[in-house]
Amino acid sequence: MEQTAGGEDEQSLLGDVIAASGAFEGSEDIAVARDLARTFLTDVQAVHGLPVSARAMDMVQLVVSELVTNARKYAPGPCLLTLEINGGAIEVTVWDSNPTPPAILAPDPTRIGQHGLEIVMAVGQSFAIHREPVGKRITTAIVLADDPGGDAAGRQL
């Protein structure tokens, strides 16, 4: 896991950058991607003092799992996961080599499977697909602390 934090010289221009990234090539790496997200958020809370709700922890791991699974399933070669703290939220970005945007299907409770992007769009506060010179990048943002003084159920800690 690579984590970066802006240095003293950068702070005046950019502020602190808290990010992690990883490249994944096999289907066994989906669990490793979830572990990266969990470890990153644990460090964000412990090292940087930012509140991370239990709900945010769960939702980020779910989103990472869905996006990395799709990238591994539909694009040849590796995919790149980037996690970055931005304004009280975590931006989850997955790049893959396939330039074709994913099909976003209408919600259908009778459909078996293919609900991944539907889930990602439902739990995130934003969702974007960007074509790149090679491949595409999918980004979503999840609020870190839906109840900064309590846990995901709203209980005070």
C-alpha cells in the first residue's frame, strides 16, 4: 500500500493529500483490494484523526469490491484502485484498460446479478465515468462520517 501525505512545502498550496493506491491483476486480488480500503480507512482514523463511521467502512469495502470485480471481469490486464480523502469523503477510483463504459441498467428486483453499479450509485454521493487515452476511470465518493459523534446506527460513542 502506498500512502502519501503532503509535505510542509506542499501544504500551503495543496493542503494534506491522504491517498492510497494499488494495482490488481487476478481475481484473488479483489479481497486484497478490500483489505487495502479497510487498512487505509483505519489509518485515516487512527493517524489523521478523521472520523470514519462503521457504515462508511462497510460501504467503501463494498464499492471497492464491486468496481474491482467489474474491472477484472470486463477488462484485460491489471486495474488500478485509488483511494483519496477529499472534503469529508473518500473518493474511490478504479481505472481499467477497457474504454467501453459499463452498461448502467435500470433497477430490476427480478434480475439475477448485474446489480453492482446500481449498488455503487446508490451508496455514493457522486458517480462518474471518464474515458481515458487508454481505458476508463470510474469514480464515486462516500461520506466518511454520516454521524461524526456516533456509529452507523446513530448511537453516541
